[in-house]
Amino acid sequence: MANNQIEIILADGSKQMVVAGTTLYELAKEHEKDAVVGAIDGQLVDLSTPIKQASQIIFYNKASNEGLAALRRSAGLLFIQAIKQRYPEVLPAEIQLDDQGFYVDMRLDQSLSVLELKDLEQDMQKLQKQGGLIQPQRVSVAEAKAIFNENPFKLDRLAEFADEEDICIYRLGEVADFSKAPFVLDIHLIKAFKLLKVSGAYWQGNAKNEMLQRVNGAVFASQAELADYLDFLAESEKRSHQKLGKELKLFMFSEEAPGMPFYLANGQIVRNELEKFLRELQAKYDYTEVKTPLIMNERLWKQSGHWDHYKENMYFTKVDDQDYALKPMNCPGHCLIFKDEVRSYRDLPIRMAEFGQVHRHEFSGALNGLLRVRTFCQDDAHIFVRPDQIKQEISLALKIIDEVYKVFGFEYAVELSTRPADFMGEIAMWDKAEDSLKEVLAELDYPYTINEGDGAFYGPKIDIHIKDALNRSHQCATVQLDFQMPEKFDLSFIDSNNEKVRPVMIHRAVFGSLDRFLGILIEHYAGAFPVWLAPKQVELLSVSQNNEAYVEELYHEFQENGIRVAKDLRNEKLGKKIREAELRKAPYVLVIGDQEMNGSPFSIRKHGSQEITKMDKEAFLELIKQQATEKARIY
């Protein structure tokens, strides 16, 4: 072809002849000046990449997912340049991306502080303003090993590239990294960033490896997006369940039991109300509640399959010289209860529920308040059904989940998780189970996404992801179809032909983990629970010593009416007592003075509001009872 020209097709479908070897950067100047990376025939590459043959070309700016990822990767390299100038001995391990930016793991003998992060961020800003180009270089894997031969972490990572012909190294000043994914080439483009925190992290997430320091940074396409994210972080910090848990005296942790929450009086009230709510709802739908032992013989867990698929997450002990395990799940115990009697087809479905305490080993670095613990209460249910009852029972389980989440005002998304790599049983059974779940979701007209390979080892599942007040997603409820466990435990019922038939088992949880759900609720409500959940529904404040006797009288009257009430009789200024009551976040505060003693309507302060409402005692008591009964989401 004349002048060695080739035909390219652009994203809009237009065609153009270009000289072979033209780089994406040269082409972008003509078509997409804001481009930061591009793709040649679907392969994402940096802008220095030449076009060698007839191809389809797409450009991405820094607001796109592809462009933003490249921007964040490059910001990680800019951070390494900044920290290398300040601490020449630092040994960077890797740059990784997360939902808001990047993190860099590194070996550094000196522990970084928050103040030093601010200095490093200023160093990054200076380097960014000075400008500079990130230089890509394609080398063989052997050459890359020679380049990084003094960095054991890089050599570990290069093992992932053993089958590659070559690898791209990206250099910025005296520092470099390599990646299969592209970087942006001009550091002037990295404008909206913030170093967030420093923490410890095991190399490659393995507790047997060296502990490194990890620095997280937020990177966005614009300053406005960064500002929005920092506002979100500030609001998240205010809502932190760990912070509020301590302030509101809900729960605590102790070094004597890492990852195992201690519930204080206020927190136990909320837990009890959650259990009561679900217990009453389950009773309405003919669930029977059971309780199974915390520890059971090791042979049970071998029979159930947990030994082969879950023992790394289990705790073990000995009883009478025999090996036992703390239960990580409730299902095997429920299988034993089902098997204890002869069951008829007329008995099914059997809906068996338990608020069961389970124990699962989590690495200490993964523990996170109530959101990730080592022991928690599962609101577990196992429904034993005939094959012809599968769809109706899954539909009922989803209906219960929907009823519960509407009370809290949660929007949710549905996800179908399919057969994992370490599955138990026959593929044909799995296919049948997955098809059953798909049919139910289709019949209910539930939109859903498929999460390939994330099912439980014994069966596929429907996971429910709720959105909290900050629009964060949390996976809580689950409905799982299981043909394996009834087989493992040789469960059966007598059918209409007087023959033994295998039941199907449905696993169902609504809260998932009662502890985790409570942590989510604390942050969702920012600690200001609705009346039905609030540890104290009303606080009574005396104006002076003259009013103390009447406050005591009211206190006992409220208690007799089933209202959770607190009193503040301290000889303090009223303004201070009101401010402190506001911090305790009771839904209502009543100020009791001489007028109230003489029969005037109560002055009622609603949490979070400056307005004062007047209401007589009987009407107020009725209001509290009504809001508690109706589980109103607003006061």
C-alpha cells in the first residue's frame, strides 16, 4: 500500500487512512484531545502505542472508567516518586487500585504518620506542577527481572508474567513499575488527589508473609468529584458505627476476645428488638424456632462437607478426648433435627428458624467493628421442601426479606451467585438448582445480575445487596438452594406412594448477621434510631430541684406504659442537659418544669430539630406507643 498506509476504524464508525506506526497520541491530537489512554482492537494500551495494522481504535478520557483507572495507576507512581525522594531506602512492592483511587504497599523501616502523609501529598503536588512524562518501555520478562533484581517484591510479581513475551515498564524519574494495564503519560493530568491513610498489610494478603506499610490515596477526574468524595468520607466518619457504638454505649471489644463483641445494655435492647421483629414475622408465616448446640463432634462437619471446604475458618476443641468444632453455620444441626423424626410429605414444607451464634476465624487485619467479627448471630432458617414446593418457598423467603427491608427503608439489588470452583456434588444438580432460582426471579420479575462462581460450596444462592443512607452497598440477606446437604445426611420423607424421597433444603437469612446488620443500621441512622429501636425512647429533664419528684413520678408512669425512658435529675444548667441529651440521640426529650407540674402540656423536643411541640401527657404516650407498634421510620 502506498506510503505504507493502513485503514483504521474509529469509535463513531468512521474510517481513515494513516501511516503504519502512527501512535495513538498523534491520532488523538486530531480526534480526541482529552484522551488519556486508548484501545486497539479492544486491547487497552497507553497513548505511546503505535498502530501497526488495520485496526479499530477507541479513545478514553480521564472521566471514563478506563481513563480513571490509568490516572489512578499513574498517581500511585507519582506517590512512589515523592516518597523515594524523601526516603531513598523505601522499597515499593506494588501499586493496586481500589474503588476511590490507589494504594501502594512498601517496605519502609520508619512508620509513617498522618502528618508525614500531608508532607508527602505536598511533595506530590510540587512534582505534578513541575510536570514530566511517564516513559513506557517494552522489555522481555528476563530483562525486567534484571532491572528489578534488587526488589524481591517485584520479582514475586514478575512470576505472574512468566508466559508473556514481553512486559511494559513505566518510568517516572528514578522510579518505575510494570503493568499489563496502561498508565497516563503526562503527570500534569493528575490533579485531583488526596492521601488518605497509612496502615499495615501483609505482602499479597498472606499472614505468613512480611508486614508492609500501605498508603491509600483518593484520585478523581476532577476536583469537584474529589471534594464530593471527601465530604462523603467526613459524613462516613461521623456515622462510624465504632465511634457511635462507644459514644452511645452500644457495644465494646476487649483484647481478651479479639473480634468478639460485648453488647452493653443499650446495644442489647436494639438487638432484642430486631430479634423480636423478625421472630414475630416468621411466626406469621409458620416458621418454628429451634436452638442447636454451639459445639458438635468433628465427624458431623466431615459429613456435612464443611471439613473439606471450610475447616480453615473453624475453631476446634476437645471433649472427652474427642475432637469437636464450634459451629460456623447452623445448617448441619437443623439437618439432625429434621432426621430425628419420620417425616411425611404432608408435613412439608418444614420452616425451621434459629437465632444461632456461630464462630468463624477471620484474620486480625480483616476485623472491622461489627462489620467483620469472629462470632456473630445468624438469623438462620432452613426450609425442607418437596421438589414441587421449591418455587413457592423461595418466593415466600423473598417476600419476607422484602417486608423487613421496607420497614428500614432500604432499597436493594438482587444477585444470583453460581457454582464455585470448590463445589460439592454433581454438575447436573447444580444446573438444576441454578435454573430453579432463575425461574423464580423471572416469575417475580426481579431484575438481577449474575455473580459467576460465588455460590456456596453446597449450592447456588440469591444475595440481596441493600443501600444505606450514604448509598453504600451491603450484602445481607441470602436465599440458597441446596440439594447436597440432604444427600450428605441421608434425609428423607415418606411420599404419597409410601416411599422414601429426598427433600430439598433452602437456606435463608434476612439480616444475615445480626451483628453486622446492627453495625449497618447504626451508620444508616447515624445512631439516631427510630422509636421502636431506640434504647431510650424518651429522656426526661428536670428544670430545677423543685421538679425532681414529678420527673420521678413520670419516669415510673412511662415505664409502666412500656416506654423505654431515662431521666436526668442533675443540678446542672438546663442548656447543658439538653445538649447532652441530644448527643445521646433519644427520639424525644421532655423538659419538665413548674408549668408541666401544674398541668400544662409537655414541651417536646424531637431529636435533630430545634422546634418545640406542645402535647399533653396522654396524647404523647399514645404517640410513642403508636410509633413503636407501627415501626415508623420517622419520629
